[in-house]
Amino acid sequence: MDLLVRAEDAAADAEVAAAAANVHVRILSDLDDLHAAQRLFDDIWQPDPANRPMTAELLRALSKAGNYVAAAFDDSGMVGACAGFFAPPAQRELHSHIAGVAGRAMGRSVGLALKLHQRAWCLRHGVDVVTWTFDPLVARNAWFNLAKLGGVPVQYLPNFYGSMHDGINGGDDTDRLLLRWELTAPRVDRAVAGVAPRWDVATLRRAGAVVGLDRSPSGEPLPGRVDGDTVLVAAPRDIESLRKADPECARLWRTAVRDVLEPLFASGAAVPGFDRSGWYVVRRGGPE
């Protein structure tokens, strides 16, 4: 199907998502808006002022060059923002570098409204793939990216950004999963429509899945075995709180998840899904 036709359908999906989140999403170019986006990112990440995740000047340059810079607004003002830049032209791909939602707007699916707006915008611009990175320890982001959006992790990137001393990363190594979001793929259509398959760890274990990484009763990582066709890999229940309450345990999780997921990705295994209770489903031989 022609991308412009798909873009019309995607725009309709984005409008539904925005209405459900009680926001409107629009592209930013005004300097005051770009400064507001910088302040929003600062409020979310709480960075060292000398090392902001995104500056208004860089947002200005990205916007002027025709890249994706957008924000979600409600009656209180800006409550979410997202920025990305194009990959080499032949790839027809956008890399979505940063996205965040204000604390006061959490739980309303503002992030979904932003990403579906981004999907429609990309399709209108002839782009049918979006990539981004996310921390594999943040279970809610894994659920959102895989289950709600239909993205597929394709690479494990150890300490990708180096140490980041801010309110989210806490100086931890910045291991990331690279996610590939194929905007016209059937799995994305199903996810956006809310009819994507849901994975259940208990059912998978009864069917022969092995546990590559489990959680102890006290919340520490417990390494298991990775010799099955389907491997289940636990994530910590709330890594952001854990980094503040027990930094050493958080570091144990970083190493444990890396030790299991990095070799699995290197061997060609795929991650077709994520159980909402906090488990990656890893399969050898393909994502479906």
C-alpha cells in the first residue's frame, strides 16, 4: 500500500490516541516552544546543567533541517515532547533520539499519542522505519515499546552513551536495546489496534521455556539457563526506584541482564514479546 495512503490511516490512529490522552500534538518550530521542550526534558531527566539531554539550540537546528521535533499539550501547557533525526537517505529511516512525558501527565497514554503522531508524520515524509534505544532494565518501557507499539529489539548495546549522571540513569552504565519500529508491519498494525498477542510466562514455562534470569524473593537477579528454544529473561520490577534505594542491587541487575541478553542477541535470537509482569520472551530462530 502506498505510504501516503498508510499515512492517512496512521493520522486517524494518532488523532484517536491524542483524544484519549486529552492532548493535542503538533510539530515545534517556535523558539519559545523549543525552550519549553528543553525545560520539560530537564524536569524529567534532572541532569547536570552542563550536560543536558537536549538543548533548545540543538532542537532548533533539528527542526530547521526538517527533522522531527514535536510536543503534546493539554490545558496546563506542554506535557510531552519527542525529537528525532533522519538516518542516511537510502534507509528511509528516522532515529527517535529522545521522548519524555511530564510527571503530572503520566498514566494517560500521552507517550502513545506522541509516538503515533510520529508514525503518521514519518509516513507522510516517505519514512517507514523508526529506531530508538531504551534501557532494558526499565520494564514499563519494554512493555510500551514491544506490546503497545509492536517494535522489535534488534541489538544489545552495552554502555552505549557512557555514564550519565542524572535523575533517571543515576550514573549506571547505559546499556540499551536498539528497537526497530517498522511502521507498516502487520505486527505494528495489530499493536496499534490493541489486538497484538499477549505473552504469558506461566504458559510459556509449561510449554518448555527455560528461565535465563529470574528474580529472587528479595528482588535480586537469579541467573538460570539459556539452552532452550525459548528463554525467559526477567527485568527488575522498578529499576528507577531501586537505583535510589539499593544502588548495588541495581548494578547487579545491569550485569545480570547484560550477561544473558547480549550473548543471545549475538547468537541471532529474537525478542518477539514482553510479558507485562516483567519478562522478555527470547526465541531462537525468529521473532514470530
